[in-house]
Amino acid sequence: MDQPFRMKNNGQISIVLNSQNRKALIKEPPESQVLPKEIPQEHAVLKEIEEELNSLVGMEEMKKTIKEIYAWIYVNKKREEAGLKAGKQVLHMMFKGNPGTGKTTVARLIGKLFQKMNVLSKGHLIEAERADLVGEYIGHTAQKTRDLIKKAMGGILFVDEAYSLGRGGEKDFGKEAIDTLVKHMEDKQHDFILILAGYSREMEEFLSLNPGLQSRFPLIINFPDYTIEQLMEIAAKMLKDREYILSHEAEKKLREHLYWVKTTTGSRGFSNGRYIRNIIEKAVRAQAMRLLLQNNYDKYELTMIRSNDLPFSEFELP
């Protein structure tokens, strides 16, 4: 693997997926010897996680990143066995992206991967937001935050919309939650993993307000919005899991609607995969009512979502 991780001055790790411009100091073996086409058989854990990753739509860079994290941890263990320097890795992360881009799903997969690699003892995910961390009086916030961290021990504490902790100024109890998180990140950095998640711009502002935080998150990962084709693929997967299909007209209507809604609402107002799931659930209910009124329970019709089952006209929100 061609040096996929580089340390910045602030302590962060820059994930380099394709490094090509580095001047070679020694003659390297042919590329076929550097990077085998298939992962060696002994990496059953990675193969299992890879299968789950492949079931996710899009997120190609994320899939590569998770594999590289696996390689990084595995090779460091081999370095330790060889008597080389291999200090324990700090694996706290920051996820930046809009709603519905798969951040929580990926956090669960990472927990499972790290548990199988013995990096985490349990690998479970504890989800939290500001209300779960911030109390109503002095000292209450620290206790609530400590309680959540205790539940997350051996697994991952996933804090969504984490930037909300940095709002409200010096007297806001959110600062107390941040201070408590930072302390436990240091004291118990190998006992749990903290993942802070939120909108990209707000997370950047959050880090600028709390400069000490940035160096504590060696892995910062961006989750891009889904394309229309990827959203259609997500819809098809959701329908297939429920044993439904879209008619040709319904597929056309959905595609045109997605193009319109992404254009008019902008990326920040669009909830990506979550939006698709809501549409599918409403369409299934509408189809059930249509069949009930028609008194038609033909097997073919039981599986077919038609255009009038979709809960919108092409150019309006459902």
C-alpha cells in the first residue's frame, strides 16, 4: 500500500487514496507485486466487512478508507510483532456531511469491524445528540456526559449535530459537555471511540471555535450527497427488500421528481437516503389503499408500485 496515511502538523492523519507524485528513493518492484488484485485469504474479517460495504450505494472513497484503516491497524500489529515502533492508534473520528448520507450506518460498520479486530471489546454504537449530553444546571452536564461515555465503553459514542455543543457562548452548558468529552478522549482513548458528526460547514466552524479539538480527531471523513442515479439505486434496493417494484411510469416520475427537488431545495435542505425511505413508505401505504378500494389482490399487482401511488406530482414535495 503506497503510504495511505500522512501526519499533518496538527496531528491529523491525511488519508491519501492515490499517491503518485512521490519521488522514489529506491527501485520499487512491479505494481503487480505491490498491490495484489485480491485480499489474501487470511483476512476473513475484512472480506466480511467488504461484503457489507458493497451492499451500500455510493460512498466509494469511504469504502476505500475503511479498508485502509483495517490495513493500518493490521500492519501496525505486524510491526509490533517484528519489534518495530507501533504505538496504539487513536481512532476518534469526525464525519462531515448532510443528513441521510450514511454516517450512522458507517459508524455501525466500523464498530463491527473494530470489534472483530479486537480494537474494541464490544463494538456497539451509542447514539447521542445535544439533549442527551447537556444538562440544566452546573455539574449536571458533566454527569450526563460521563454516563453516556460509560455506556459507550468498548464501543462507539456517536454524537450527531455535534456543532450544536459549541453554540451559546461561554456560559452555555454545551462547553461543559465538550470539556468532559475531551477529558475522557484523553484518559480512555483506547477504551472507546468518539465520532462527532454534522453538516460540513457547521463542523468547520465548530472546530474553529474549539481549536484544541482538531488534533484529537485523526480521521476526518466527508460524506458527499448522493447523485440522482444513486438515489434511484437506493429506492430500487429498498423496494426489492420489501418485494416491490416500480412501474416504468413510476420510475420516470420518481427520477424527474428527484431532479426537481435536488435543484430547488439545494443540498442542505435535502435528506438524501432518508428522503427516499420516506417516499417508499408512503408509496407502499398508498398502493395498499388503492388495491383495497379496487378489491384487486393479484400477485403481480401486489408487488407493483404505480405512478399514482407516489405521494407527489413530479414537481412538488410529498
